Amino acid sequence: MAVPICRILRSCTGIVRTVTTRIALPRPIQHCTQPISQNETLKSRQIHTSCHRKDLMEFFDDKENWGDSSVKVGRPWKLDELRLKSNTDLHKLWYVLLKERNMIMTMEAEYKRQSELFPSPERLEKVEESMENLLDVVAERDRAYHLLETGETGEPGERVATNQLGLHYIRRCKEHYVPLEYSRKFKKYTRFNGPWQDKYKQLLREKLLLNERHVYKCRRIVEERRRKALADVKFE
């Protein structure tokens, strides 16, 4: 059933009216004529903000480096240096590295589009190494905190899972929105598992044992040949 356009327009205008009526107009600024006391100045805080540019040039390198064959960069952050930083500094440094990585990847894609050589491609590896070291430091602190508070590491454990072929493997535990017995994805993944796989599991175990026995026999034969060869050699 089609809805007339006039009704839609009326509903939209009604929404706009209700929104506009609820928005409060800004009050005029009242200038303070009285002098500010010293106690009030001590309560105020100084806010430092860096200059920001709300354009796409944030994803590109400085124009001074455009066209250069190489860009001078430093070394990646080490673990010992990052361990001395506070959590706030690590949080800020993470976003600085993330912004630098986005810029390098954008410049690399642009140089590739222009069919030119990207200068100093090792910059991306250094940034990624710094980010990995930062994550390691944060993981160390989280592990130490959980060990101190609960006596456990707080990291997800491991469990024995079964794949589609009925074979067992070690899998890292993670959170799920739905229990496994009620998960459609898990049921679809393990719908063919059953007792009919026991026969083939036994054959696979026998094959693996035979392979291990064969490798063991080959190693013994090689060792015996070496012993015989060394026994015939006369050392002066």
C-alpha cells in the first residue's frame, strides 16, 4: 500500500518543528566587571591544545618530504623505554603511532598509484615494531595487576576443541554471545560429527604410530652406521 507524499512531508515538517522548538537559543554573554580574586585564579586550570587540521592532509606527509629519495627517521621504541612511561603516555603514544602508520600507508598507496618508488619503506616496519612493543608492555602490566589482585594472569585459557573431521586440537577460549549448545554456527560446524568417525580416527592413529616407528628405526640405522664408521677409523 503506497503512502501519499503529502503525508510524508507533513510528518517530516512536524518533526522539524518539534526539534526546532526544543532547541534553546544561546544566552548573551555577560561580561564580568568585578576583579577576579586570587583564590579563583588558583582554581582555574590551564588547557593546552595542539593545532589541528580538519582536512585530508593529515593522511599525507609534510610537503618538504615530497619527491625526496629518502626520509630521515629514527629507530623504533624499545621495551625498556616504554616500561618507563605511564599509562597516560602510552595511551597518547599509541594514537601518535597509529596516526603515523595511517600516514605512511596512505603515502605508500599514493606513490604506488603514481608508479613511483616509495622513499624509506622501512618506516612502516619501525612503526609496527613500536606498536607491538607497546602492546607487550600493556599486556605485562595487565598480567601483573591480575596476578596481584586475583592470583591469575587474566588471559584467556585454552581448551580441547573438535573440528569438522572429529580431530581434537588446542583452541584459545573467547567470549560468545550465545552458549555453544545454542549456537547455530557451532551446530553447523559440528553437524557431521558422530560415532561413525571413530573407525577413521583409529586408522589415523595407527598411521601416525607407524610413521613414528619408521622414523625411529631410520634414526637407529643411521646411528649404527656412524658407530661402525667411527670404529674402523684409527686416530693417531
